Amino acid sequence: MPKDTGKDLGFIELSAGQNPIVDIVAIHGLDGHREKSWTAEDGTMWLRDLLPHKFPDARILTYGYDADTRSFAHTSTQTIFRHAEAFAEDLSRQRRACPEASRISRPIIFIAHSLGGIILKRALAHCHNRSFDSPYAFRDIITSTLAVLFFGTPHGGANGVALAKWMHRLASIYMSTSNTILKDLDRDSPALEEIQALYLQSSERIDAMFFYEEYPTPIGGGLAKMIVPRNLAIIPGDRNARVVVLHANHCTMVRYTGHEDENYRKVADYLHELVKEGPAKIRDNWIRETGHRGIAKGEAVPTPQTILPKPLISVSTNYVQRPHIERFLSEKLLPVNLTARQPRCVLHGLGGGGKTQIASSWIEAHRNRIIVIDASNREQIETDLETAMRSIGPQYSKSTWKDTVAYLASQKGWLVLFDNADSRDLVLDDYLPNSIHGAILVTSRNRECMNYAPESHIQVGELTEAEAVDLLHKVARIPPSSHDSSLAIVKELGMWALAITQAGAYILKTGRIDTYLSTFRRHRDELMREASLKGRNYKGSTYTAFDLSFGQLSTKAQELMRICAFLHYSSIPQSLFKRSTTSSFRAHSFNKYFPPPNGDNAPISHLEDILGSEWDDHSFQELIDAISQGSLMDMSIDDNGEIFYGLHPLVQAYIRDLLNPIDHDRYALSAGQMLLGAIRRLSNGETNIWHRKLSFHIASLPKRIRLADPAHALAFRRMYKSVGNWNGMQELDEYCYSRLLEMFGPRHLATIQSMRYLAATLWRRGQLEEAEKLQRAGLELSIEILGQKHRDTVQAIGNLALTLLDRGQLEEAEKLQQEVLELSIEILGQKDPNTVMAMGNLASTLCRRGQLEEAEKLEREVLELSIEILGQKHPDTVRAIGNLASTLWSRGQLEEAEKLDREVLELRIEILGQKHPDTVLAMGSLASTLWSRGQLEEAEKLHREVLELRIEILGQKHPDTVRAIGNLALTLADRGQLEEAEKLDREVLAFGITFLGAHHPDTIIAIGNLARTLFQRGQLEAAEEMEQEVLALRTKVLGAHHPHTILAQDNLAITTKRLALRRTQAPDGV
């Protein structure tokens, strides 16, 4: 007999919390239990065993009710409404029974599983619908509700309802039961529709998170079913919601085994975010609720009024809410408990960010006694304070501004807004009434104003993507359906409120959103200076807003800003200025034929005028302070304590638009010169972190500056090579080669070297035919001029061999690499790094040719020598580890291969950075090893990341990108995603045939992979035909005894056997 569960109904407290600041309340689902539903197989009950450690200041409750569709002893006849009503009643009693004074207004976060979410929605709607003059118990709950975490709640009904009915009918054989709850759950039932409508009305201020299951739930008999799939687990159109997948089925999505459980960490992170922001939001709720209750009682509730001569600046009809900032204002200006400090807040930031609009919107919603002061200058402040006092009545007609300050110090419930306190010379202290019974709000472009509220200031910066798009749509009066076009526009405008408003007004006027960006890029200066919304709450334009801050800077500060306008707008390292000044801003020579040109003297002199000829920390900081005061520049510090500066991209555009063409080139040259002064060769063992910090600033220079002189181009090339920017290298190499041809002719050593550089870059970019052509021409010249045994000639032979290897010409590649190794040993010696590299290249070719034992032996020797000569973290040593891992993978030694792959990836991230092509290569190698070891989920995740990075870094048609597509297809096929796998396999094969040729090893692999997928899809005839082709090609290209050829024979045999079996089993006539 099933155990009696009646005693497990109602609430149980799992954790009382230490001075609790939030209540976390859980309600289980269909056929659930208040403790067992949340308990994993190992006995961990996460609400009790895990959550209190993460949230010691949370009170945690769980609720039980009778929704058992299977129990023979307890089958409830309660409707969803009655369950909801009982839940609300019990929760209200639990809240009132707490001893803490804050119990009634303490935020509540609900955790609801399955049916529990439906009951909870109905309970919250029940609380919301109580009138303001009714007993407050239920309204207390809805007012304090911060968020609901729904886990597999069937908002649109549950697929499991049919299953539950089936189980219910089985139980009914033994006793008569009611189907009431199950009928309510039937998809699109009237009860669900009613609950949904009521909940949407009551949840306007409630955050929601919809967690949905990824896997089907076992239902017995070897069957499994998706109970509540994603489309049913969400409420479409809920603006306050987020949707999150959990890697679990319907039952295990609320059962976690420990703090490291991935699903638990997701849930705990979201809870942490809510708990952090909850108190401020609920305080706002209670302010509104208290006012409504007062009105319902007929109490005299003061209406908003002003005692000032000018009205509060009205809030634009296009205003979009800035919840984070508005919550901050409420927290600082409406403290729950009276403190010894006056409530103050400062909104600071660049002009056009929306500071005044935010202040006005918040004041309209929260305050009634307001004095607005125009704080643009001292005289206006004194006039406004004086007039505010005199406007009270004739008895104050002779009052001064000092009288106003004194008067307010004795009054209660007021707020003074000091708007546009932007001047750096302005000191507000004498004008601030000092009383804990009144509040001060300041808006300013001057960051120094934060000192008026050291713990209560906030920067008003960029809008979020959602806020920015919403603002554009409001102003332009266009439907939200044009999201992609709108997002592109707001990103181009740097998410800046005033700029987006101007764009919206222009789109409204022209009726064309599709052409705005092209128009903006051609006429940016005119559009950003046009005041498009005259008489509609915005004055001036984005650029006129910037004029005020920029115009207040000293000449040197303006000059520094003009140079920074030609760097990337973010992450400008302070050390760039220091290193460049220390090196006298002079470029380092990377080629004896190209010393820094005399033309560098003019930009060097320009930089010395701004930063001095010697580095001075104090003088530089004074410049930065002046710029930062006007909010034109931000500062950040990374984990290593290094300081970086950033400008808003529109500020950069504004500064560049101020310049005439001659000055434009002058400041761009100075920016380039400053970067050149900071570029030096990396010392042995040094990572490329410094080069990574500079590389995207170099890329931001105008192309004509990067290509102004071969000496500069070679310096920038050095930087790009370090960070793996092959695209940038090709631009520089092509420029240098063409200039050298022009200056010295084709037979000069500098020209031959430049040709070799360009060919190597083309090889890296996958342009193999062009690379081979240049390499053969360069090798011929090198042999003729330098001789067969010159080290540059040997290097040229080695480079050609690598290209031939990638072009599938394995025999010739091996022959050349044998020659390179012999020459290197003779010329350089056994332990020269170039000799060791030649050994490694030969080993890789042997591996490709199937000579795995010899390849492994050679690679272990290479690794040993690399560690001895270069050290463990040298890039060549890391490459040797990776090559050995690849050979071990080919030999089936997967455990050691994975260990080495992980080591390589870790080292490359440390030495080269996350997005270096060699790092991505290491990620791909690890993913392939994981695939071979059957760790398919992790392999797929890595393969997708590799593919995304290769498309970003190398482009869609690079051979390495295509290999990444093929590797992903293999993993998808083994995970059963055969349709997507076949599509990718065909894409890879088409590329191979078109760009590599039918006999290229990669093309043969692609044919084999497609055959494999077709085999898995049951298309055996097509698979057999392709495998016959693969065997013929591998026999021809690799030989009959190559491991790949033998594998092709085995694959064909399996397919032929399977096909024969199918034919023998087919009915007659088929």
C-alpha cells in the first residue's frame, strides 16, 4: 500500500536564514512531494543542502499539496483555484508568523515546478485582484513578489497530460477518482487561458525565468517522452522574462547533486542576480502600494506640486525606462530606514546620455515637493534658489538664496534637483541644504561631481540593446518587426540616447529605415549636428552636446584626444603612452634596408609637444583628469592592475569630423607614430600579450597610414604575425613586395625576402596555388643568387614543402623535407632550432603518409630537443607537443593524445591568446580527440566554437574552416543529427572538388565522410558507390598499404556486407 502522504502537505521551513533579506518559496508539480520532488538520487535535497550555503540570508520554504494522479489512498478533488487559494492563505500565515520586522515587505522569489507553476500563477492573480481597502494579507504577497522561476511549467498545457490521464485511468481500476486537475491542464483548456490572462495582468512588475527540459522523461516500458517542450514552457510576450534550457528531463530538472552540478549553477547564478537587486525593486513596489492604500482609505495624499519658478523638465513621450539606474535612484533617495546621512545621488556622464530625462522621470514617479535648479552657472543657481523661496508667498518677497538653503534645512520631504552642473569651476557645497529630511539629486557631465555623493553616484552611459531599439522604434514610429535593421543602426550610434533620437526623427521624416545607415555614413557630421526634435523635450544635437565638454579642455588635452580619435575607441593602454615616450616615439628597424624614414620627425615633434620628450606621470595624469572630468574618457583597470582608457565611438567620430583633411592626416600620422614607438621585438619566452593590446589599435589606423613607408609596414607586420592576423599581414606584405620591386628590382635580396614573406602569408590564408607559384619563383632566385646551401635557400625549400603538403603532393613534400633536414644538419648543426623545426615538419609529413611509427619516434626526439633548446613554453615546443598528439591520435593512443592536446590548448591560450589561429587549431585537435574517445557532447561544443572562430578569423572558404565544418559533421553524425551532418558533408565535398581537386587528400576524406553519413542514414547503395571511389583514389594517391587505404577497404567491406544482408532479407519482388 502506498504511504499516507497527508502529513506532508503545507509549508515546511528548510532554512530560517541569518537575518533574512529574502524569502525563497518552492512549490512542486504534478504527482510531486514537497521534499522528494527536489531530491536527487544520491539524497541531496538542493533547497536544503545547497541553497543555504549560497544564500545564508535567505529564508527557504517548500510547500506540499495533493496533486497525486496515481495514489490509491490520496487523490485530491481540489481544483487549481482551490489549491491556489490555500497556497496563498498558508503563505500569508507563514509571513505573518515571522518575528522579523521586515517580514511583510521582504522580497519573495518563487520556485515552481510543473503544475506548481500553474497554481502559483493563479495564486498571484488571486492576490493581485484583492482591492486596496481589503485586508492586506494577500496584497502584501503580490507587492513583495520579486520573481518567479518556472521549471517545466505547462503554460500552454502539457504533453504529459495524456500520459497522466493514462496513469489516472489505471489507478481508477482500483478506486474512483476525479479528473478535475487533469482537465484543467489539457492544452488550451479554458482554465489555463483564464489563468494566463489573469497572471499577465498581475505580473507587470514581476521578473520571470522559464527553465525548460532538454531530454525526454522515461515513462516505463523503455519509452521516453518530452513532457513540457520549450514552446509550452514559456509565456510568449512576457517582457520581463528570460528563457533557459536545463540539460535534464522533466523530473531531474529540479534535482541537483552538488554545487558543481551545471544545472544547479545556472539556477543559483540567476537567483544571485535577483537577490542582489531585489530589495531596491521591492522598496519601489511598496512606495506605490502605500500610496494606493492611502487613497483607498480616503486619506489626504499630497499631489505633486512645485514651489519653484520653473517647472520640472517634462519627460519625453519617447522616453524608455532605464530600470537599473531608476532602481539605484530609489535605493539612494528613498532609503527604507532613516540614516545619519542626507539622501543624495549624482547622475554623471557625457552629454546626450539622458541624465535629465532619467531624473525627471524618476521624480514624477516618486517625489512631490520639488525644487529644480538650473546649475549651469553660479548666478543662475542663486537666482533659482531665491525665486523658489519668494514664490511661496509675499512674506518671503525679500528672501535671498541663503534664506532658501536655511529654510529647506528646517523642512521635511523635499528634493532639490541641481540640473546640468557641468562647469569645472563650479562648487555646489554652499548651495546644498543639509538635512536628513530632504534629498539632493545632481546631474552633471563633470565626473568630479560624484564627490558630492561619494557612495551614491552612477554613470549614465550607453543604453542596452533592447532599450536602444525600443527608443528608435518609439521616435521613428516603426513596428518592432524591423529588429535587425534597427539593431545595426543603434550599434553604429554606440547605443547613445540622443544620437538614436536624432536617427529616429530622421527616419520618421524620410520614412526609410533601410537607407539610414548609408546616409549616415556619408553625412554623419550634418546628421549629428541637426536638432531634429525641436520642441519635443530635446534641445540641441549630439555634436552640440559634445561641443560643451570638448570646448572646456586645455589645448594639450584636446590634442591628445585628437590623436586618440585614430586609435580603437576601447582598451587604450596607459603603457602605450609611456613606452612610446620612453623610446622617443621612434620606430624600431626590423630590416637593415629600411631604417625609420626622416618623415617620422614631424609626428615625433608633435607628440613631444603634447607628452614631452621624457615621460612624466604627473603631467600625463593631469591631462587624463581634465579629459575624464568632462566624461569624454573612461578609465578601467584589468586583473593585472594595468590601466586602460576608452572613448565613446561617437566622441571619436565627433573629433575626426572636426578636422579638415590636412589635420586629419596629421593626427592619424601622430597616432601611428605613437604605436610605432611602442613596438619592439618580443624577448625569448615573452608572450604576445603586449602585441595583442596594440594590434586592434593598428587595425584602426587609416590604411594609408599603415602603408606610409616600408619600415612602418614591416613593424606593423611583426605585430600582426605575433597575434595571427593573416589578413592584415597580406595587406602589408603585398605593399612591401610591390614597393621593393619598384625600388630594387626582383633580384635584390630584400625583394626575395619580401616575396618569401608574402608567399608564407598566402599559405597561411589558404591561397595555396598562389603561394606555391611565388615560392617556386623565390626558390629559383635564391638558389641562383645565394646558392643551394644558404640558410635562406634552405628555408625557402622548407616553405615550399609545407605548401605542397597542404596541396596533397605528399611524395614531393617528403622528398624536399628530407633535403631540408640534411642541409640543416650540415649547415646549422643537429641542435639548431631550425634543424629541429625541419625534423618536426618531416615527422608531420610521415604521419600524413601513414608512416606512423617513424613519425612518432621522430616527433618524440623533436619534443625532447625543443624543451632542451627553447624551453617548455616556446611556441615551437608547443607545436612539437601538438604534432606528437596528432600522431598518437592517428595511432589510436587517445588517452595520451587528449592529455597532450589539453596541454597545448592551455599553453597557446596563455602565450598567443584565445583567438590566435594556432590556438583555434589546438581547440580543433582536442575536439577531434574527444570525438574519437566518444565524448561527443564536449566535442560538438568545441567543434562549433572552432568553426565560429575560423569563420571570423580566416573566412568561410579557408581550407582550415572547411576542415572544421567536416569535423563538426562527423560529430553530429555520431550524435544522431544525420540530416545536418549530411548537409555539411556535401558542403565540404563541393569545396574540395572545386578548390583542391578530386585527388587531394582532403577531398578524398570528404568523400569518405559523406559515405559514412549516408551509411548511417541507411542509404547503402550510395554509400557503397562512394566508398568504392574512396578506395580507388586512396590506392592511387597513397598506395595499397597506407593505413587510410586499408581503412577504406574495411569500410567498403562492411557496407557491401550490410547491403547484401538487406537484399537477402527483402521480400520477393522488391
